[in-house]
Amino acid sequence: MKIRLAAIDLDGTLLRDDMTISDFSKAVIRKAAEQVKIVVATGRMFDSAREKAWLLGLGDVPVICYTGAWIGLAESGRILCREGIPLCTAEEILRDGREKGWLIQSYIDDKICLPAPSEAEERCRKYRSKAAVYLGDRFYHPAKEPTRLIVVEEDEAAREAIRIFLEAHYGDIVEMVHPGDMFLDIHKKGVSKASALRRLGSRWGIVPEEMVSFGNTENDASMLAMTGLSYAVANAEPEAKAAAKEILPLTNNEDGPARQLARLLHIAL
């Protein structure tokens, strides 16, 4: 079946480890956009995702962000859809985090909210396009539904224990994915990159079998499993490799996704 849409993750997939996009990848994706719909699909917040999407020079392309909770347009900034965690559930999770000493970030209206600065938070800055807002005690009593909550925990075993706790207590309302690095992404149940891609596909009359996707972590697994063709980069995490139809021989630092896209669409540079 002909490819009509290509969905590409950012961190660890299209972006190199130094957070840049190579000139080769930019050139391939611009050429690909002449043949297929290009969708950026990331766990990043909208502003941060737009900042990287602009580098591709594709105009007002859709950006799936917050692991599927938002879909916005890269150039105009228009939001096509958004979903959030029910307010009462978010407040309960924040209460648990406060009692147990978790470092949690809350994302509301594309703002990063924290109770106060911390040393551990410094490592998060490379993924951001803006500074965090420090709310003190108000952080634990949000006035609006958060788009998502993120637990920042470097220790893998501790992060998994937090996940097990949250699934046991709130698993019917929220779900979690590990988007890479030291994060645990908490979002409304049913939110995923796959569900956002289905929404865009319905809008354009494109079925999953006509899509190709590229990813590297657990938050990509839903779309890697759903699309007709899908590729995990060579250095992807096990969850992404298990979900993908194929594993690329090259990493994100070797332009693996762009080189495969060029082969699929017969792009010569």
C-alpha cells in the first residue's frame, strides 16, 4: 500500500543526542513532504516541539505533543485538540507525590509548573523552550486540568515502583509511559501517539496501513504497533523495538530514520 503519511518522533529518533537535526535529515524530510503528509510526534510540550519543527521548514505541519494529549500546528500555533487529566485525580496524585517525596512537574496551558526549584530539575532544561513557573503550595491544588504530570526519577527501580503504585491506585483514569531519560509520563487514559495519529488520519482520509512511523522509546510503541510500516532506531529501547515492524541498522546519530524514509520514497540527494 502506498505511504501517505510519515510520523517521526523527535528526541532520540530525528534529533541527534546533541539535540540538533542534521542537514541531511532536514533535506530528506523536506523532499518527503512533497509526497506525503509529515507529522512530528513527540512527548515534548507544544512550545518545545514547535521550536524543533520550525527547523524542518515545512510550514504549518501538525505536531503531536505531550505523547498525544495535544495536536497543534507548527507555524500558526493553532491547537486542534487537547486532553487533560481529570482535576480531582491530578490533585490526588500530586498529594501522593508530596507525601512520598517525588519530584513532579505539572503541565498546564503549555506551562511547566513546579512547587520550587531543585537540583534534579536542572537536567530537564535541555528539553524545554521556556522557564518553569514556581507556585509554592498552590502547585498541589491546580485550578485547571493538567495536560500531564511527569515524575522525574533517575533510579530505574524507584521509577518503576512509582509506576506500579500509580497503576494500582489510578490505573482506570490515567496511564503511564517511559518517554526516555529519567521521566515517567502520566496522562489521561487512552491518550497516545497512536490515538492522535488516528485522529489526523481520519481528518485526511488516511488509514494506518498508509502510514509509516519512526521512534525509539515506550511512548512511541503505540504508533509503531499501529502504522503499516514502522521503524525503531538501532539504539532504541526494548519497548520500541518490540513494537516496531523493523529495527533500523543505524542510530539517531547516524540519520537512521531519514535514510530509511529516503529509501522508501526513492529520494536521492
